[in-house]
Amino acid sequence: MPDHTEMAGLELVCIIVNFGQGSKVMQTAKKHGISGGTVLLGKGTIKNRLLEFLALTDVRKEIVIMATDHVTASQVLEKLDEKFKFSRPNHGIAFTTSINQILGARTIKSDHMSESRGAKEKMYHAITVIVEKGNAEDVIDAATEAGSKGGTIINARGSGIHETSKLFSMEIEPEKEIVLILSEKNSTDAIVSSVRQKLKIDEPGNGIIFIQDINSTYGVYK
């Protein structure tokens, strides 16, 4: 039987903080019920003076990604907000999105997973754009032109079938950049349209965009 979890109420918790804070976030989360997670390195970008939206500047960031049930996620976010003061500018942001299934996650608690939740209007989207290395700034520019207040750039590598090249007769996987943008729902279409047009996303190999509903947020300002 495959090792997976597929139950109602699972959430992905994402915390974006200044460099050096990721381990402290993880320690606090573990203390309050989340068994583990992953810390990624990124760069925050801001193209205008409305920093309050994401509380990010053009500096190194750490992105902490953790998975747990809805109740634990809510409790942990409250404790993290108390400790790291996301309500203050440049102290970071936190948000959650829904997960349908987790594979290989034996240690995630399931006590609250079957708890039903009433419908709650989602106010924000997480827009994720994956492009070739060097194009992330163009994504930020296009998004800013359409009303975005900033985003976070994460380095990555692609492994698609058409995304390899030759170096000294050896195939290599080109580096990618992931751009994470939080958007108010009424701005998402304009931002995505601008990025699609500027980056020519619909042409093969130019990138991928996906959009997720955000269930809850801390440190996000209008």
C-alpha cells in the first residue's frame, strides 16, 4: 500500500522571512505541533514604495514550507505571529493553501484532518511562475505593471523532457527561477495576463504559471 495521506483538512504552510530566521521559524513550529518542513533560499523584490503589501525588500529571504492539518496550521501560525510579529513591516509574511494529498509523510498528525470546515471566501491568490534563470526580474516587472506590489524569487532546476541541453557532450538540466507573488483576487487576472504576454508563456519552454487559493494570511497588507 502506498505511503500517502489523503484526507480533508490538510494545508501547506508557507512562511517568508529574512535570511537567518528560517531555522527559528522551524523550531517554533515544531514546538507547537508541526513535525518538520523545508527551508528554501530566495530573494524578495519590491519595485515601488508600497512595501506594506508583502513586507519584502530586495534582500535574501528564507521560505519555510511545512504541511499539517488545518487545526494545527492555525495554532502554529498564531504562535509564529506572536513570536515573529508579521504585522510589523519587513517582519515577514505567512499564508496557507489547501493540499489534496501527501505522499511519504508518515509523521503528519491526523487528529484533526477529518474536521469539516464551512465555506470561507478566499481574498488572495498565490501566483507561482516558473521560468528560465534570468527571467524572474521580467516576471516581477510584468506583474508590477499590472498592479502587483512585489514577490519572492526562488532558484530551482528543471527536469522536463524538452528542457535539457549539452555541455561538453553531457546533458545538463538548466537552472530555473520560481517567482511567488501574492495577489488580491480581483488583481490576479491582470497580473497573470501581463506575465503571460511579456514572457510569452504560451510558447513551449518559456515557463509555467499556476494559481492557488490562499486560505489564511499573516503580514499581508493592502
